[in-house]
Amino acid sequence: MDALILSCSTGGGHNAAGNAVREELQRRGHQAEIWDPYELVSNSLAEGIGNTYIKTTQKMPVLFGLIYLLGEGYRRLPFRSPVYFVNRKIARLLEERLREHSVDLIVMPHLFPAEVVTYMKRHGMKVPKTVFIATDYACIPFTEETDCDYYIIPNKELLPEFTGKGIPKERLIPLGIPVSRSFLKEITKEEAKKRLGFSLEKHYILVSGGSIGAGNLEQAVQVIYRYMEKRREFECIVICGNNECLYHKLKQRAKSMRGLYVLKSTSKMYLYMKASDVFISKPGGLSSTEAAAMGTALIHISPIPGCEFANRKFFERRRMCIAVGNISKQLIPAVIYARKQQVAENMKRAQRKYVNGHACEEICDWLEDLVER
């Protein structure tokens, strides 16, 4: 099989899902590559689109929420969205690339390339089998205007939402969101602590704002540190992603804060999750799925307005997380509650029920069958 995975850098979850599929296909001996379709125009365009999204969500999340809300309203209108018309400009360039190097299928963990291939199909351009992978627990705006052969969605309980938006049920494949095999490794908490150089006697709280370092992480760290000051058995790890401003600010504060570790991005997220008693994060679709795949006690804070509210709702209703609205008043009670053995076990049980940790393998099984058919 020769697979092309198209993604964009508007949030790391899309690329992480795409890379998980790429790694699994390559592990099975297939050809698979992942790239940003906007690089067909220029690398600066691809970087510009990603940076615009990141800066908006980091500094102006309310504006991003307004844009998402406008998208929800726009999808009710009887004509195509601006997203479709903007992305059509990439279609001819992608057609040329596919002429040079044909592939068996295109996998897309992002809406934008799905809009591109939809334009190609509707204008008579040759396109191989196309598969869209939803990386949030919702049918995000304009998914329904795309024309992919199949749509892999996170859970069968989301089927009514996707069909309600007009996507035929026979095209929906409820296999889950693909995560890296590293999150499925059988490793004990003690082993994870040893590999990270942590103390076996300490209890760790992990805080992350995803790859973009969004959310009220600064406030969350302040609240946790006040709690830690009188409880020396606790320490806190903060993952800032590519939020340079947050990283330098917290790094400076960590000089005078006992037990506070501040990092940028890491390739060892699975170790940090395993070593920690509690994982505090905004409800990104990919990061939440990774936590659930590992059976991590999960607390959701500060969702970016839009699909992350849907992610939090999906997890909270099924008791796969604890949702915190008021960080200053609710975060520490949530941490105390999540650390209770029975609560953590119940959460892990729910996560196993509703999140398919082996989704990546099953998706690749399904892709192999699709190509053979």
C-alpha cells in the first residue's frame, strides 16, 4: 500500500493522529508519508496558517470561539462555506503532485485537505480513495460539505450527530481516534518515574495545554503550587508546548518554586502521564484520547471555545474525566477527588469502555482491507 496523509499544523492533535497512522502503516511494511498540502504553495504559507491558528487560540480564545460559532451558523445555509472556496486553490497543485506520484489512498485527519479533495472530485480530477479521520468528539462545522469516501469517527455514539449533519451512515466507520503505540506500552508508575529521573516517594501532578500551550495554565500552576507548599510530597510538571511566552514566564517562576518542572514539548508524554497521579489539561481531542488510552486520571480545564466544549461534554457525561470550570475554587478539590483509588479506577473503567486505545491498529487493518477491495 502507498498512502498519503494530509494534515495541517493548526493544533498538534491532527498531526499526531496522522503520524500515528503513518508509523503503524510503515511498521507493517507499507509506504506512507505525511505532509501539509499548503507546502505545495510555499513553506511560509503552511507555517503562516499554523501560526495564525496558534496565536489566535493562545491569545484570543474568545475570538476563536466566535469564529467557530459563526461556522455553526453558516453550515445551516444552502451554499458552500468560505473554507471550501479558500482550499480549492490547492486542488490543482495536489492534482499535479498525484500525477507525479500516484497513491492508493489519501488519509486526512484535518478538515482543510478534505475540502481540497472534495473540490478535486467535483471538478473531474482523478482522486484515489479518501478517508477522513475526525480528531474531536463532535462533527465540526463543514465536515458535512466534504465528499470523502469514508469518515472514521471516535465512537459509535456519535453516529446520530454525524448522520444528522447529512453524512451517510454507510460512510461512517466508528473505530476511534488513532494514538501512538507508545501510549499502549505496559509500564508501571515506578518504572516511568525511574526513566524520567523522578523520586519514587513523590506524587506528581501533570499540567498541559496541548501542543500550543493554550488554556489558563498560569492560573492552574499558581493554584497547584499553593497546595504543594504545605505538602512536600507533591511536585508538578508543566508542558508548555510551543507557547514560548508561557514557558519563559513559568521557567523564571520555577527558580523560586520548589518542585515545579517546566518543559516545552516532549516526545515522552506517555512517561509523564504514567508517572503522574493526575493529568490536568484542556480537552483537546487527541490529548484526551491519549490519556484515556493510558487509563490516566483526567481533569479538564479551560477548553478552547468550540469543539473542545464538545470533547469535555463527551468525556464528562461518561465519567471519563472531571470537568473544572472555576480553577481557583474547583481545581484542588478535583485533584483530591481524582486521586482517590476508587474514583481513579472507575474513571479508568469508563475510559476503556468508550475510548478505543487500539484504534490506530484497527484503522490500519481497515485501510488495508479497503485497498485490497
